[in-house]
Amino acid sequence: MKVTVLFESDYGNTAAIADAIAEGLRPHAQVDLRPVDGGSIDADLLVVGAPTHVHGLPSARSRKALEQEAAEREAKGETLEYHPTAAMRRFIDDIPAGDGRKVACFDTRFDRSVILTGSAARTMRLRRLRYALVIILLADVGVLVYGAMAAVAPSALIPGYESYSSRTWLELVAADTQTAAFVLLLFWLLGAYNVAFAVLAIAIAATAFRRGEGWAWWALLAGNTLGFGAPMVYDQIVGEIGVFEMLEFVGIAAIYAALAATVPAGRSRRPPDLVHR
């Protein structure tokens, strides 16, 4: 088994933890330990670590502020072991999504609750999901809006009935008011179904999927297929295909693309965190 341990470090604390992790792994694997760089990675397991800055992964601004602070302290005669490495953030952004590689994250931070300190490890884990999460949320919010419209004003779906039956709604009401009321009830149920699905999908995306749990990926795949599929089939049956209906095809295509970029590796539920306190 090949393991690569990459780290970003400022004062050497994260480097020390990376070294300890590498030493612990060496009896069981071939380990490559080095500061983060643009070099190639030939490993079955990638371990990445960084210090926590401003509740998350170091940014260009936080690194610049730390550099200025170090310069000011050295100007005052303090002796510092300040040897910053390259930035982990850029490396994380360049990792190809969905390549099946196992990854573990660790960070260094103050010995306080993560609510107070934040976590670079958590940021690294979530950073690969952020674009997919935004796409899925936007698409499912669209379903929520569509469902709410149908639930609040089911008469908005009447053009579909008229297209399918080749008769006007007023003709149906005049001929059989009970049937007209039943059709409106079906329209309301379609809207309520979409609202319920969208709320559930948004909740899963914003919680379990955001945490990288594998079951959430499958739930969103199946749920969105059904959630978008039902109104799309309805539109095809009644022959009501317009600009709004075409957005359904755009939405499901965007969700499939987002899920394809975040396919869970193997049977792992989520990438592990190795957090040093």
C-alpha cells in the first residue's frame, strides 16, 4: 500500500503532526511525506493536513496576515521558527473529483471546541462538494417553487388539461363540476408531492450530502430522478412543453453532472478526519 502525506505548515506544528502520522503508517505502508506541492501523487491513500486559520483552511489573506505578524515580531527581536510551505487550498482545488482515491484530512488548531475554532480538516473535506452542493440546491429549490405554485394555485396547470383533452376548462366545468374539482385536487396533489420531495432533497443535500455521507449521494440520485421524472412524464403526456418545462431537463442534467463529479469511493461513508487538538 502506498501512502502520501502532504501538509501545509507555518511554524512547524502541522509538519510535526504529519511526521508523526507518517511514522505511524510506515510499518504498514510505503509512505511519502512532503510539504504540499504540485508534484505527482502515486498513492492508494492521500493524507492532507493544514493549520486552521479563521475557522477554516488558510487563505491568501490569512497567510499574508501571518507573514506580516511574523515580520513584525522578528523586527522586535523575537526568534521565530516561521517557515511557511505552499498553500493547501490551491492543491485541494486542483484535485480531480471522483477519481476514487481514499483521502484523510487532519488539522492543527487551538484546544477548544470546533464551534469556536473552526476546522481546516472539515473545510478540506467539504471544499470538493461545494459546487455540486450549490447546483443541487438550486435545482431542488426550483422544484420547490414549482410545487408551491401548483399547490397554492392548482389552476395554473389547467393549460395541460386543455392541451391533452382538446377541450376548454369551462366546458368541463359546465359539463361536470365534480370532475373538474377532482382534476384540481389531482393538480394540488402533484404540487404537494413536489413540495414534499424538494424539502426532503434540500434537507439531505444541506446535511448528510454536505458531510460527505455516501447514502446521501444515492438518495439524491434516486430522489431527484423520481422528483424530476414525475412532472417531466406529465408534461410529455399532456403535450405541454414550453420554456418552463424545458428547465426541468436542464435541472436534472445539472444534478446528474454534479453527482457524477462527487461519486462516493467504494463503500466509504465519508472521508475520515484526523484532527489534532
